[in-house]
Amino acid sequence: MKDLSKPLYSLTVGEYIDLSKEAFAQEAKKLLNSTDGTSGRSKSNSDIIFVEEVQQLTGYKKSTIYSKVCRFEIPVISKRRPLTFSRTDIIDWLKAGKPSVINQEANDYLSKT
């Protein structure tokens, strides 16, 4: 469809389908160019991740992640909706053998005083 000045309500069904296909193709091309295989709400270069990506990193179910957050067993940035995590903190936590976060925070506090 070449005439972009034509109002939407005056389009024929065929013109509308062509316009929808063009718009979809443009958006799909943008998405494919902007991401490198990651899905969800964050980009791969971002350190902020959400529950779905923590599931992929740890292999835990969503319910297990929520229970670990409540028991202070996993590092979390924000406990509000949506839960936000730091990718580097989660990876460091996994490398350290999944220690309890509350013990680490208590040790940090005691070392400061």
C-alpha cells in the first residue's frame, strides 16, 4: 500500500491485510535485529533479569524461586512485582555453591561494625 494519507476506515479488506503484513514484517525485523536470541523483558546486555531468566539460569521452578526469595536464600534486587534480580549476583551465587543470602548479609553487617 503506497497511499499513506488514506484514512484507515476507508481501506478495503485487501488493503488492510497488506498494511497489516507490512507493519508486522517491519516489527519482526526490528525485533530480530535488536535481540540476539533472548526473549522476555530484558536485553542480554542488561544486568537486570526477571523470574523467567532466573529459571533458565538455575533450573528451578517459579514456585521454588519465590520460596527461596521469601527465605532469603537467593539474591534479589526487588521483592516487589515483578521480582528483579541481578544476573551477575545470580551467577556468583551459583558459583559460590548457593549459600544463604541472609548469612552473607549478616557477615557483611558484622564486619562493618
